[in-house]
Amino acid sequence: MSVAPTTEFDRPLKIGTHVLKSRLIVGTGKYETFEVMQQALDLSGSDCLTVAVRRERLYDPHGRNILDYIDLDRYTLLPNTAGCYNARDAVRTARLGREILEGLENPGADWVKLECLADTKTLLPHPVETLAACEELVKDGFQVLCYTTDDPVIARRLKDLGAAAVMPAGSPIGSGQGILNPNNIRICLEYLKDGDPDFPVIVDAGVGAASDVAVAMELGVDGVLLNTAIAHAEDPLRMAVAMKCGIEAGRLSYLAGRIPKRLYASASSPEEGVIGQKPAPRWEASHD
């Protein structure tokens, strides 16, 4: 399916030294097969993929390597620290990812999606451990994209520590609940872009449908990162196309500038030259 590219009306997304054509970043986990994953990635239009870099995650139950199903010349890989619950493990995993991607000569070797989770039930970020890991990884030369809650104070602190991008969750990972607190996302945008309008803010986690992606983009975020919404859809291939359309529609809608919301109707046709008269006010009609 052909979809008009937003690049005709927009500029590419820049995160640190990386420039992306698509504002949709997609994950590579949870697909039924590597073959379905491969097709869905292609249809999504994304040019950046997140990959869990722990060695055991690179292989499926049949011993096949996920990297054999990813075109490393087409995609920039974004290694992530999925499954880490403290700063120490997150930093170790990030360094392992850098080592793997340097061996593959992929340009994603110098950045990382930082996930440092609080518990296995909510999969929400642990703010203290995330801050500690971000600080250490920045010192170690990484361009860090931080998965965090929608807390504007923590978001601003991560930027102050040198994060290349801050990625507030729309709702818990894999929940499909969409953007639960758009006001907090708006405040995050205000805090993070104050005096720095090009600083990238990316909604990460929780979207379930293309409408969720469009809503996120219409708030003014720079991109959306998702995985489960495509991988666990009844038809992942159709959903991949839907997400591509949603990201582009939402971004163009935001750039175009929506009309203000009004309590009452506002006629779309001009009133000049209209034949006839407006209805009489109710009090006039009652005295006829």
C-alpha cells in the first residue's frame, strides 16, 4: 500500500547525531514468527528498530538469529535494555549492545533505549534507577533515549543529565490503553522544549491502535515507539500499515494547526448574499 510521505511537508526527525526519515520506531519482539516480523517492519515504513540485546533474546526456540531477518543496511538498530530492573544491569546491557552492533558495523552502536523497570507487574520505569543509569551511560559516551513515566519533573531531570531524547509512556507497556494522561504529556513537552524546540520527545509504550498514535502526534510529540500494538494485532501486517498512516496523519494534523474548539456551531459557508431571512428569535415568534 502506498502512503504519501510526510517528508514533503516536514523535516526528518533528529535524535542526537541520528536522523530518521520515519517518526515511527518499532520493536522486533513478540511476533509469531520472524517472517511475520520481517513483513510488518517493511510495511510500517520505519527506518529504526529496537532490539533487546541480551544474548539469549537474539535467537528463537529453533536457534534462528533475529538479525538474519533484519536488513542491517536498511535499518538503524536501537539497542534497548529491556528486562533490566536496576542501573547496574542496564548499563551492562547497554555496553553489550554497543559491542554487538560495533561488530555488525551498524550505526546504532552509539545509542541506547534505556529501560530500567520497577517491577514485573506494571513494567513502569524505576525513576531513581533510571536517573542513575542515564547519568552513567551519558558519561560513557552513549546517546541515551530514556523510557520514563509521564512525570514532567523526572522528564526534565533526565534531559538535564544529558539524555538525547526523553520518552514518556502513554500508558503501561503492552496495555493498549493509549494516551491516558494527555495533560502530563503536554507539560512534559512544555518543560523539555522550553528554549529548545527541537529536543526530541517520543511517546513510548501503551498505544494500541492507529488512533492512539495520531492522538500522540497531535499533542506535539516528535515520534512514537511501539511494538505490541503491531506484533499482537489480529493482523500484524494491516496494523503495521495503519500505524504508518496514523503517525503521518497525526504529525501533519499537528503541523497544520487544528481549529479551536467551540461550544456552539460556526457556519462553514459565508452568510453574505443568502436568500431569505434567519429564523426569528423565540420570543418574537411567541408574540405573533
